[in-house]
Amino acid sequence: MRRRKLLIGIGATAAGGSAAFGTEAFTSVQAERNVDVAVAGDQSSFIAIQPLDSANAGKYVNTESDNTVGLELDGDNSGSGEGVTQDAITQLEDLFRVVNQGSQEVSVYFEDDSDAVTFRVTRSTETSTNGSNGQSLEGAANSVELGVGEQIVVGLTVDTLNNDVSGQLLDNVTLYADANASAPEQSIPEPQYV
């Protein structure tokens, strides 16, 4: 009889303790975790930018000392010119490739502050797995989806015929690789009340 009372008492205490602590929600948690984030050069990062082995890349694409890839369409390149032609449309194909070396599909596009410069998909000497030849890569609306291991070959068009330009046309460009833009839309079911 005493054993039964003891078991009932322990069960009641456990249930009461659960009720006392189980109804409270926590307001904050602080926990320390180790996080390793490495910085890699353009050619070995998750979204790699790699110069091609092409005539145009040899003249206009360079790898900087910090392993970033740069384009030079001015007097500093290995050609003998000092820039693109005024009142003309200049197309440079097969400059570099963008490779998805990450672990998920991404949508890739460029943004810059020049209406005269347009980055495009090109396919003259390398195979792009996605995108149409000549397709603009400017802005999210023109993004190309790259699965893991897929690549696009990039060239550019400089239009000084239809744009009022002089001097430096473009200083910086941003390459976006957006994993969220590739994800299919998911519908969240409405809660059911009983």
C-alpha cells in the first residue's frame, strides 16, 4: 500500500512540475556556436568567375592580386587601343564563365549603373548550359538559373551609339546569385480549427 502511494505521489509531482514549467514560453536563448566562413578568390568561390582561354579574355580579362577577376576596356589592357569606339556598338564575346560550385540552384544576374554596358550570355568558344545566346543578364528579370555544376559564358555589349556617353562608362558591376529566386513558390495551407 505504501509503495502504491509513493508511485502515485511521484506521478502527481511529475505532472504538476510539467504543468508548472510546460506552459511558459521562453523569451530569449543565448548559445555559442562555432562558425567557419572562408573567403575565396573569384575562381574558387561557390559562385566562381573564371576567365576563359579565348582571344577576347586574353586581351580584356585579368586576375588581380587578390584573385578577383577584372575587365579592362581602356588603355590599361593588353591591346593597343584606349577604349571602345564612340558612336558604335561593340560586342565582346567569351570573356569569362560563371560557374555554380555551390550546393543549390541559383539565379544569376548582373547589375551596374551604365545603360551603355550590357552583360550577355555568349556561346562562341565555350558551352553555356543555360541561357540563350545573346541573352541579356542585366537585372533580376533577366536572370539565368544555374544548377549545381552548371555554368554560363559571359560577354558584353557596349552601346555608345544609342547612349549619350563620354569618359568612364562603368566602374563597378555586381554579380548576384540568388538561391531564393530559384525556389518554387510554396503554398502554406490555411489553419484548420476544430
